[in-house]
Amino acid sequence: MPCGKCFREAIESRGSSVSNYVDADGRKGSFQLAHRVYRRTGEACVKCGALIKRTVLAQRGTHFCAKCQK
């Protein structure tokens, strides 16, 4: 998805509420429903079907498809 389109969709969805995030009005966002890899470790990639993996880089967890993201 083109970067600008992704940002617009994230803003329109009020962000991603994956833990305790709420917007300025106290509402949870819904953009986490569009995540393709985040918190989907062990699930199939929506593009190629390979398993989503998770690793830690610079003390931060990151999720990725090893086939699509070489």
C-alpha cells in the first residue's frame, strides 16, 4: 500500500489500539485490524502464505515475512 494511503487510513481509523492507546477523545482506534504482520507471529503471510516471524532488533520486537521482506 502506498505510504500516503496507509497514513490516511491509519488516521481515519483513529490509530492502532494494540494495548492501551486511545485517541484524544478517549476512543480506541481500529487500524490494528489492517496490520499484515504485527502481532501475527506464526500466522500465514497474507501475500505469500509463508509464516510470519518475530525477532528483536535494538531491544524492540519486530514482525516480518522472511519470504516477502528479504
